[in-house]
Amino acid sequence: MDQGLIPRRYAKALYLYAVERHCDRPLYEVMRRLSAAFGREPGLNDALANPFVAYPDKQALVLAAVGGETGKEAEDAAFADFLKLLGQNKRLDMLREIALAYIAIYRKENRIFRVAVTTAAPVSSQDMKRIHALVGKHLPDGASAEYTEAVDSALIGGFTVAIDNERLDASVANELKQLRLKLLSN
């Protein structure tokens, strides 16, 4: 069976379960923290896949990765039940892919766009708010955005904005590249 299909099915089931229990948003945050933990600690996935590591130890690793107990009863119970199910079905090694699939499902269902803003130099919070407002005008009605901000001096000046798979490049480096291509084509 397709290894991508199984995590998506678990993620969809978890999402529907979480919606029913009104803890889909908090579980989204847990899955984001879990995804970030897998990015920071590549050995986490190996530990979860290791058959010689006992389930309670794997569960403790996962809870430590997401910051322990969340303090919200419904969220804690839903996540604990889900971990127990994965443990029973010997699917804890798919937790990273399930977390990513849950995040994608949640974003799609709630119309959340990922927006990455990269500037050539640090900008003031007022300028960043103007960029956010500009991006907000181009999102579909009712949609929201999650922003990440970075500085890349290779842009020379200006900025780039990536909204999911679309990219706006208003950098000096891009303008110079376009000018070079134009000159070479003549």
C-alpha cells in the first residue's frame, strides 16, 4: 500500500475526530510543534521506528517533543488516544508524515495560506505590517495567513513574498537578473 496514503488516512481520521471534539485548532498547534521537533531532531523518527524502544518510551519522546501535556483536557485526551491507536497499530513510525498531513488538511479546511516574506535587510514592524496588509488584500475572502519572515542580503534590495506555491519577486537582484537577460537577448 502507498506509504503516503496511510498517513493521510490517519490524519483525516484524526482531523474529523478533533472537529467532533472541538479541539481541531489546538491539535493543529500540537502537530505544528511536532513537525518542528522532527525538523530539529532527525533522530526522533529513528527512535519511533526502532522496534527495541518500548511504547511508553516512544510516547514520552513524543510528549516531550510537543512540550508535554497541553493543559486542555479534550486536546490531551484526543492526542493521547491517537498516540495509543498508533502504538497499537504499530504506526508510530509514521507520526511525522501524519503530522504533516494533518497540518495540510487543517490549512485547506480552514483556508490558511503560508506566506513567507524575505527582505534584503531587516525592516521595521510598520513596513512589515504594510506588506502583510498588501498580502491580505490578495487572499480570497475569509482566508487567513501564517507568516514567516526572513532576511536574505543576496536580494540586494526589496523583498520577495511566497504564498504557498506562488511567488512575487520585487527584489533588486531579480530586476538585475531580468535586465541581464534582456541585454543578452538583444
